[in-house]
Amino acid sequence: MSRAVVVGGGTAGWFAALTLRRMFAPRVEVRVIESPDIGIVGVGEGGLLNLVEALHRCGIDLDEFVRETGAAFKLGFSYEGWRTGAEDDRYYHLFGRPGLPETDWIERGFYPLFSGMVHEGIGLHHYIPGFAEIASNATQQETAAMLRQGPGSGLSASFHFDSHKLADYLRRVAVSRGVVHQQARVDELVCDEQRMARSLRLDGGEIVGLDLLIDASGLARLGIGKKLGVRWNSFSKHLLLDRAVPFHMPHPQPNPSLVTRAIAMPSGWMWQIPLVERVGAGYVFSSAHTDETQVIDEIHRRIGPDVEPMRTLRFEPGHFEQVWVGNIMAIGLASGFVEPLEATSIGQMLEQLRNFERIVTASNGVVSGFLIEGFNEANARCWSGIRDFLRMHYDCPRRDTAFWRDVGALPLPASYAELRQCFQQRTPRLVDVQDYAIHGWQSIFHVINWLFVAAPLGVVPPEAATAELASLPAVSRRRVATRMAELRRSSVLA
């Protein structure tokens, strides 16, 4: 192989370029062809924990990353107004870490101390000592000091970041490592009779030959979408949101929030991603229930009249059934997209890249069709897990507007419907969600992630936890009771 080409920049394209540069010998050219006419989607973005893992794989120093991108700590998510719509209606999905009794004690397949909290009606975030920093709007410096305590904080961290600054930083790192950066518009992807990509025809007539194509062209989807016509698997039957109006806003608190805020709105929800200098925000909505004019009016009423909305993003939730076909692989928006709830887009993109590198490296570059078939199957299964996890967020009691009534009445995916029946009788277990990650893929959302959302929404009712606690031996039940008493007495709950 002599040349691998990435079409498109942005977060996905430059992470792909760094991955390819690491995978292949120096004699293999890695080139990124980026159109100067296409901007980067998004005004702020947040990662999952695999963002930190990806930065480590790329040999990027975290202190330099923070300094160069203006990134801010992200410790999880705050859901506001998703149950009653009241001012105090809030629950948290936090990035917990091993090292505390709640996460390290598993008996009979479940977590007894989490079950005790569900039984007692104690919000799951209360077990985490580091929640005090979130509640007090701690500074970035105070948060860094807290995280250096290790397992004692109970928290792991990812980052909020500006998409444009991140892409620019990754570009500079990639170019310093020998990646070729070319600004040009791709007019045509040329494939042979076996549907293998052979070259790109650029504006001006230049022909660029290639042996491997990574399609990071965003919603243009020039590879497996436009050229190969791979079938799209739509999630619109289960997820209603299909539009987003992004904007910037000032910080509502003295310091950047340590969580991504997801604020329920009449026809969708608003994200607020705190960056160091400002907040990247947006209103994700259902076009069947409102339009851009009404959405902008709602933004102005809630945030203020000085907000300047950006271009509306239109999308259909779902993914391509195959994202790796021959020597073409699509990543990021070019492979699939759903609403930005739970930062699934960047999480899925990084997991896809990790497995692509794993398979190609382990195969010494000679990859069988059977392996590619397994990769596509695993990618689709991972998307099914994302669909089901997001659908659970709308399995909530709010019913005060047409949107919240309609979204609650949407059909459940068969896989989630069966999980829900189980969760009504017991808490989530590893066996419930482990098959969302197959063929060497890693789960984006683990059992505790599911529990953090299912419990406050009532998908796991208190009586379900009560029943499974009753199955424990007496010594274990006493241990649960002791810990619950400690939590009730703690200053965190006061």
C-alpha cells in the first residue's frame, strides 16, 4: 500500500489521520483532503471516557490538549425537567469509577448497594464523594485537585471542548507527524467494478490515487452513501428529534459547569456544553412539533434576546448498515448520527476507529471479508445499543406538551422493550447489555450507566430493587442497611 486518504477534516477526520499514521509504515502516505467550503458541525462538544483513551493512544499529552483546545472537565450529564418540568426536577448520569463499595460489590449478578439506593429513593449521584464539586460549581483547578485523589473521588473525567479548536489542534499534531494536508473539493470518487475505491477527482481536475479511503465527509456522505448506495437503517420510528439550532451563550454560573446540561424544552431539549470561555448550546427539536421560528423564539425567551442562532442542522437518526465496504470505511457523521444526547457521536466514532486499527494491525493488513462482515455487524449492534439507551431517556413521565406525549407513545425497539420488562422486576445486569458489544468491541454504556438513567425515570421502580435485595443472605442485607444509614446521615444528602 502506498497511500491512505481521509476525505474530510473535523474531529473524525483528524482522529482517523492520526490513527492511520500510527498504523502504517512511514513510506505509506496518509493524506487528508479537506474542503474549504464545508464547515465543522457544532459549537461545543463533549466526549465520553473513550475520548481520554483515544488521546492516550495518539500519544497526546492531556495538559497540552487542555491548553491548546480550551477544554474543560466533563464529569457526566445533568437532566433537567425530564420528569415533571419543575424547576427542581433534575437527575444526574455521572462518570463513576471503580474503587468504591457501590461499584466494586457485585452479588448474584447485581450491585446490592445501588439496589439499596433505588429501594430507599436515594439519587444515585449521592454515593459519589466528588459530587460535592459538581454541586458547588468548583473551578477547573479545584476539580483537577479532586481528580488527583484517585478512586476516592468516585469520578472519572472526560472533556468538553470547542469542535473547531479540537480539529485545528489535531490537524497540527497530525501534520507534525507527517500527515499531508490538502485543501480541495472532491468532485468524484472513482471505484472499479469490484466497488473498490481507486482514486479521487478533485476540483481543477487533479486525480489522487489511493489504496484506502476513510470517508469523514460528514453529512455529504460521499463514499458508502452517495457512491456505493449502502442501505440506511433509520431510527426515526423510535427517536423523534431531527433538527437542531446551535448557538453560543455566556456561562450561567461563575465557573464552567462540570456536567453537560440536557434541559427539557416544549418540543425537544437544549444542550449546554460549558467551555472555558463560554457555553456551546443548541436546541434539538422535532420538526413534526415545531419549526425554526418558534424554536428561536423559545431560545430568546429562555436565554436572552442577544443569542444569535446558527444554521439549523437537519438529520435523520440512524446509521448505514455497512460502514466498511472493500477499501472504504465511513466514520463520524458519514456513517451515522443521532441527536447529541449522551455524546454518542464521538463515542461511537472513536470505538469504530479503535476496532478498525485492531483488526487491520492484527491481520497485518490482509483482512478477510469475514472479518469486515463481523466489524459491520458489531458496528450495527453498537448502534442498536445507542438507540435503546437513548430511547430509555424518553421513557419518562413528562406529558405536558404534544411532543412529550407523542415521544412517550412511540413504539419501543423490541430489544429495549424486553429489557424494560426485566427492569420492572430487577435492576440492570451485565448479561442484559453485554451483547451490544460483540466481536471485540467495547461497550460505550455499561450497566451502571443504564442504572443511572433507568432508576430516576422509574424504569427500575423501587419495588424491583426491594425484591432482589430480599434474595440476599442476611449478612449482605445488613451490609446494605449499614451503608444506606451512612448515606442518609452524610452531609451530601443534607
